[in-house]
Amino acid sequence: MKISHKIKSILIKLCKRIGETSPILINWSEMYDLKPSAQLLDTMRISKDLIPTNVDAPSNQDILILAPHPDDEVIGMGGTLIQMIQNNCRVKVLYITLSDDEALVKEATDASKNVGYEIEFLGLEKRNISLDTSALEKFAHKINMTNAKHLFIPFMLDDHDDHRRVSELLQKAYHQGLIETKFCIWAYQVYTALPLNSVVDITNVISKKIEAIRYYRSQFKSRDWAHFAQGLNAFNMRFLSGRNDASYAEVFFRASLKNYIKMCDSYFGHNSGSCYELQSYKN
């Protein structure tokens, strides 16, 4: 990415830490997905879909949640998940990758039993989710077997390559004519801020969400994910209209399947490898 020396100089000055002589330097060559991200956001710039609106969690529906790994479903959208169960929804979580960590699998089983949702492992390889015919057919078959009216998926720009890959998996399966059902897409947030249009108030279930996350004890070695999620949901309260108290929210980008696939086409384009950091996804 070409940036003039003048702009670089300004950025370096802005990034200097107080009391330090060394600036925080930005390695522009490693910002591998700036161009496809810009192309995607450009397609959304004039869209009416980007007005944040308070929405309720679905009721009395079949729900399918695509989670790249165990714990993504509760960290990213655990409050909405719990509310859907309270609203008499039948919720199933399809884990895209198969963990070889027995403790993690047990934690996922315990969390699902205690919260009240069904789980299944698709069994694709972590950090190397395949897009071959076998994987696409297996993936589409699991989706088509459900009567889901709402499909939850990590937003395509979420800051984890496996999370992004799930959207590409859906895109490829759709274009090969393998997806038979039509549903509303709810693209959810795990790590990264997203261009949202739907906000769910989860204040009344935040304690239950935190409890659900804490079933994944083995994952707390890297950081306290309950604290992380609660902080992110507290930040998201800024998008809730009509509340000024200590509240919590989860945010989504909702779209029809057709429109979400169009966004995937814009982002992944003809060279999806540029959207990823992992070498296994660049090939």
C-alpha cells in the first residue's frame, strides 16, 4: 500500500507515546486485507441497512448458530442465545471445526446442556477449514437438515481467520447451489467492531451469559473471556436507544441470505487469500 512520506510522518508523530522517543511504527505491508475490506465497506456506505435499531431476539423459531470453535457462540452472542431459548426457540449450534481437546469438548457439552441448546461438530480442521467439494457438501447438508429461519454467523471481517472462513464457506456453498433453504442472516460480533444494524438488549440475561462463558474454563488461560465479553457488551450499550442506565447489548448485521452473499462476493472477490493472515488460507 503506497502512502506518501508526509502522511507517514504525520502518523508517526501522532502515534508517539508520551515520554518515549520511539514511535509506534505501523507495518503497512502486513495489513493484508485493507483493499478487500475497503471494497466491502464501500458497497455498504449508502445502505439504509446501517441504521442501528433495537430488535428483540427471535421467538418460537428454529435457530442455527454457526460457531467456528466451541465458546464463540457464548462469547459473541450468548445473551441473544439465552433469550431465544427463553422465547421458546429451538437452538442448535454447529461447530465448524473439531477440537482435539477433550476438555474443551466436555465444556461445550456441559454449557449446552445447562443453557439448553443442541450442539454438533462438523469436524473440519481448525486453522485450515477446507473449501473442497466434500467440505462444502457436508456443510450444506447440515444447514439444509434444519428448519432454521434465522442463521447466525460471525461477521466476515471478524478478527480471526477461522471466523472469516465460515462466511466464505457459506458463500461457496451458496454459489454451487448447495444451500436449499432461505433464512435471515444475523452476522455476530466476537472480536471486532462491525457495521451493525441490529442491537439486542441483553441486560436482563448478562449474568447468565457470563455464567455460560465460564463453563469454558480451559480457555481462560489466555485471558478472562467473561470479563472481555461483559466489557464489550457494556460498550455496545451506546447503540441502544431509550436507555441511559448500566445496560448491556449484543450487536449484529442482519441481512437476507442473498444480500449477505453479495457482501461476501465483494470481500472475498477473486483472490480470497488476500483476506487472510494464515498461510493455509492464502494458498
